[in-house]
Amino acid sequence: MSRKTVHPLLLVAALLLAGLARSAGATVSDSLTVDECVALARRLAPGVRAAALDRGVARGDSAAAAVAARPTVAAVAGAVVAPQGFYDPVITNLGDYQLQLSMEWTALDGGRLERARRRGGLDLRAADERAALETRDAGLEAARLAIQLLRLQEEVAAQQLTIEWLGRLAGLVRAGVSMGSRGPSDSARVDLELDAAVTALESARLDARTTALALGTLLGRPDSDSLAVRGSSPLADRGPSAADSTRLLAVVERAPEVLLARTLAARSRLDLMDAQRVKSPTVTVSIDAGLLGADLTHLVPPDLLEQQPDATFADRLRRDLGASAAVHLRLPVADATAGPGVRAREAAVKAQEVRGGAEATRQRQETLALLARWSAAFRRVEAERHTRERAEDNLLRVKSLYSAGGTRLLDLLDARRVYEESRQRLADARAENRSLRFEAEDRR
């Protein structure tokens, strides 16, 4: 092989690296930090926006329930025309009409409207807690995806360096083959390693693109929009401290899931009170004022003309003008649904109380599990860091031996592979530790 011959695989790798460089340059201006991704997700995620709309619905319902005890005022109008000879005049009065302003007020209802007002307030509180839960989860998911994307971007860069390293090694081996100091099998072996590195690079790029699309959806960005994550100030790898454990366990009772379970239990108790007081008396007061009269077949009814021969339409309206008041009492005596309804609501209250206790227990368990995973992830980071350092030292030693002809190519490639695997495991451990640390520190 002449020195001017360029191996096709090296050409493909060079073109691939150039394309990646251009792609990276295009996305730098559109990059976000992990914290920026979290802030955007907690404002623009579809679930967060839907929860905000639900909260608006609950706020409107609560406001309506708060004023439901006020009197209701309505304008009432109607007319019936029944000419003489068509119906019994005693029943129809030759037709009738009304044009009144009516006010109705529930004076006594056994506390039903007050419980409805409290229920509306609890529904609003539950909507707030669901919105807080959705906001928290959207932020945590955004942080997880952003950290994963940052990790994949670093993996792409590392695979690029691997291809460059193997490319230089391939050039050295081919030079040795040309001079007769290396065998052709060494050149073929390096080409196989380069094949694997190019495939790994493509896989990392695909994973990064898939993760970027998922993160973009969470941030409310179009699918075609480019997105990259940049590292902010590097955080030192650390595990949970005693202060972290104390703080996390202290906030368990304020977790949105626990607060929501307690709110639903309080609402269930109001439903029980409604069922227990279904036989409470109801007193309704109504007042109306306006026009109310009969006989629409005459402009001035005959009975009015008998009393006032000179009566006019205005006299008729003055006679029909008036006001009235009414009081209605409703006292339930027997209701076959009352007993079963009370028992059902009692069971519902107990079920909600059990769910509330179970949710608090689950949150404590998840907190302890989070602390355990965080601690294990940090220990893994420490172990993988030492392994990576030893693998790097071994790679440098084997590379020096290979350059001096003191070892085989397979030993060098094996040392390189061990180093790559240790680097990847350390990067994975650091990403996991950072994700768990973020989740723990995000709980307030």
C-alpha cells in the first residue's frame, strides 16, 4: 500500500467528525443548563399547563360556592290567552299574565350550602396540590433528561477522541506494515476497532437525539428545534450528609402527595356530613313584586268596568300591581336511601384515611430509598474513579511498551478498551449521582 493511499474507513470517520463539529457549532447558541431546563419545564410542560387550567376551574367553582347562600333574583314573565268558550273560565280566567321580579333565599338548609362552600375550598386546595405535584415531577423529569443528554453529549465527544486516537494508531500500524515491522493482521485488527468506535459514535448520537426530542417535548419546543445542554459550574461529587437526611425526612409530611391525600380525606368527611343530615329541614323564603292579572281577552276586564265604569288600561295595571311573600318548609320524613348513603360515606372516609396514612408511609420509604440510592451512587463514583485512574495508567504503560516493541497490538487495544469501559462507567455513575443529588436537594 502506498503512503498516499487513504483508507476508506478513515475517510468516513473524518467526514463524520467534521459533520459532528458543524452540528455542535450550530447548537451551542441554543443550549440550556440543567437548571434552565427545569425552570422551563415547570412553566411550559403540557402537564403543568393542564394543571394550571384545572386550578382555574376549581377557583371558579369555589368562588361560585362561596356566594351560593346569597339570595337569587330573577325576572319572571309569562302569559296565557284563553278566549271565552274554549276552556272552563273558572280554570283559565280567560287567560293570565305575570311580569314580576322575584327573590328567593334559603334561610335554613341544615348547613348544606356551608358544606358546599367548604367543599369548593377543598377542591381548590386539591387542585393547587395537584398542580404542585405536576410541577415538581415535570422539573424532576426535565432534570433527569437534561443530565442524561449532557452525559450523551460528553459520550459523543469521547467517542470522537477515540476515533481520532485509533486513526493515529492505524496510521502508525500501516507505516509499520509498509516497513515490514508489523504484520497485516495488526492493520486489520485496528480497522475492526475503528469500525466498532464509529458504530458506538452513531449509537451515542442517536441516543442523544432521542433524549433531546423527549426533553424538547417537555419544554414545549417543536420537534425540529435543536436543543443541547451545557454544563453549568461543576458540582463536586458527594453523598448525602446527616443534614440531608434530617431535612428530607422533615419535609415528608409536606409532600404534595401527602397533602393531597389529607385534602381528599377532609372532602370525604364533608360528604359524610351531607349524608348524615339528609333529613334536615329546609326553609325557603321567596318575595316577588310586579304585575299579575287575568283575562287577556279584554283590554279592561268587565269586572273592573262594573266597579269603575270609566276605568282605563292604566287602572287595570294599577289593580294588577302588587307584591307577595312566601315561606316554604320542607321536612323529610322517610328516605330509604339515607341509611345506605351514610354507611357508604363512612366507608369512603375510612378508605381515604387509610390512603392518607399509606401515602405518608410510602413517602418516608421513598425518601429513605432516595438517600440509600444517592449514597450508593456516590460510593460507585469513588470506586469507578479509582478504576479509571488505574486503567489510564495501565493504558499509558502499555502504549509505551507497544511503541518500544515490548508488547503486542492486542494488549494495547485491550488496555484501551478497559480504559474506555472504566471511563463510561465513571460517567454513568457521575450522571446518576448528580440526578439523585438534584432530586434530593429539590425537595423543600
